[in-house]
Amino acid sequence: MVMGSLVNRALGPADRGVYAEMQTWVTLFSVLFGFSIDSAIYHSGNRQLYVSDDKSRFITILLTTIFYACIGLIMFSAFMYLFPGYLSEKARGYLLFMNLLLFCMMLALSLTVFLQSLGNIYYAGFISIAQNVIVAVVIVYSYFSNNLSLDNAFAALIVSQVISIIMLAVYFGRSGFFSGVFSRAISIQLLKNGLTLHVATIATFAYTKVNQLIVMKYSGAAEAGIFSVALNLAFASMIIPGVLQTVLYSRIIQTEDTFKITIKSMKYNFFGWGAVVMLLVIGAEPIIMLYAGVAFRGSVNTFRVLMIAAWFLSMSALPAPFFVKSGVFRLMSLSAVLLGVISIGANYFLV
């Protein structure tokens, strides 16, 4: 939150829009060519369905993710070369930075999810805290030395992912996981399970993030920046249900009382998180002023609408661990595709 506030104030609406545009394109290609490996990793941790050596599973996940990431790099570079008009002129100058972030993001995500699938959410939380503290120091120093530019802000995203990868590598190295052997069978299983859910993953990204690209395309960088501030703040506030979902993944993978736990969590989330959402809606204007400054006053009403959406979005996200463990992917895909079509259609006609 602190880092986002300083970045918003330093960049202003226009550069904040380009910053959001680059993040969105990188995330889009990481989603497209990640083949939902994160969900497949969680599913493969279900001891009731699969029995495999964790060290071999780790090596297989590591090499498979690197392969996916390389495909993502090639396809993203090709896309920028063949269709340069889809990105703003300023964003096109950051191809190297975006490719580096794409690779690091995909690798860090897979390794973090694998760590959580082992039930080690405490070290995963420690990594998150450590990387945020280090990046916060860099951002704060750059801001108060009047050196927080678009270059530095985007470089901070890469540094954050690199820190995560290093800390994960140290943990897995000390635990002897690098002694595992690549398994072709596990790799195929990851791809098969991931592809089953991949349509839902893409659709989910479409109805939560692709609207930033639509605003950028038709309304310009400044409006995209204003919208992005509201969207990012809404998603940042979802750390509360997000933590609950992370804990659910680790708990559900390791236990059998999955349905009961899921229903109870959804009840607590509906009333508890709903109360927080109402407070944020009421206090939207001072929150936006504190988070981004007067230049982003246009984000206030958008933030209010997005917080109501965030309330219901969290309710739909909480059953995901149960469905992923059970392998019930078709229903998830169908609902996500429906929401994606509605979202893209509404954005296209309303923007």
C-alpha cells in the first residue's frame, strides 16, 4: 500500500497508466503460457489421488515452468513485433524489462505454490514480507531522493520477483529438493490438469484485468492510470480474503473435511469481509486521496463500484481450493468463461 501510494504520486495519471499497461500485458502472457500450472501443482499435492516423491515433483515443476516461461518470452516478443499497435509507444520501449519480469513472475509463482502445497505457508509468508520490505526501502529511497521514475518503479517489480526466487532456491536447496529427478509422467500430468482448467484461468484474468487495456486503448494513458489506481487498491484490499484462500489451499490439500471447512469460511467471509467493504465504500474519497493524491480524485467512484465487486469476487474465489483438490474443473471453467464474456462485452460497449 505504501509503495503503491508513492508510485502513484511520483508517476502521475499518464505514466501510471503506462505502468499498469505493461503489468497487464506481462500478466496476460504469463497466464496464457503458464497453462494454469499453479492450479495443477495444488491438485497434484492431493495425497488421496497422487503418490509421488516431492523432490522429483519439485524438479519437474521447476523445469516445466522454465520451459513454459521460455515459450511465453518468445510469444510475447513475437506479438510485440507483429502487432506493435496494441501497445503504447512508451510501453514498447520496455520489451527487455517486460520479458525479464514475465520469466521471473512465472518461476516465482510456481515455486511459491509448490511450497504452499507442501503445507509450509509460514515460510511463504516470510518470503512475502521480506520481499515487500526490501522493495519498500528501494521505493521510499527513490521517492524522497526525487528519483522514482517509471524505469525505477518497473525495475522494483522485477527485484521483488528475484528476491522471492532467491529465497525459495535457498529453502529448497537446504532441504535437498534439487536432488530430485525429472519425471516425464508428472510433467504430462501437470500439463493435462492445467489445460483442463486453463480456459477458466484465462477467463478469470479477462474479467479482472483486461479492462485496463481496453481503457488504455480507447481513453488514453491518463484515464487508464486513474482506473488502474482504483482497481489496484480494490485488489490490494482483498489481502484479507486472499490470506484466507491461501490458508484454505494448504489446509484442504492436507485434510479430508474439505466441504465443511469451505462452507464455514464462506460464511465468515460474507459477513466479516462484507462489513469491511462497506467501511471502505463509505470512506472511499479520503482513502483515494491518501493512496494516490488529488490528481486521482476521479478514481473515487470507480473504487466504490469495484469494492462491491470485490466482495462478491472473494465469495466466488473461496470455493476454488475445494474444486481444485477435487478436480472439478469443468464447472469452474464454465462459470469463469461466462463472467469473462460478460465483463469484456460490458467494457467494450461501455468504454
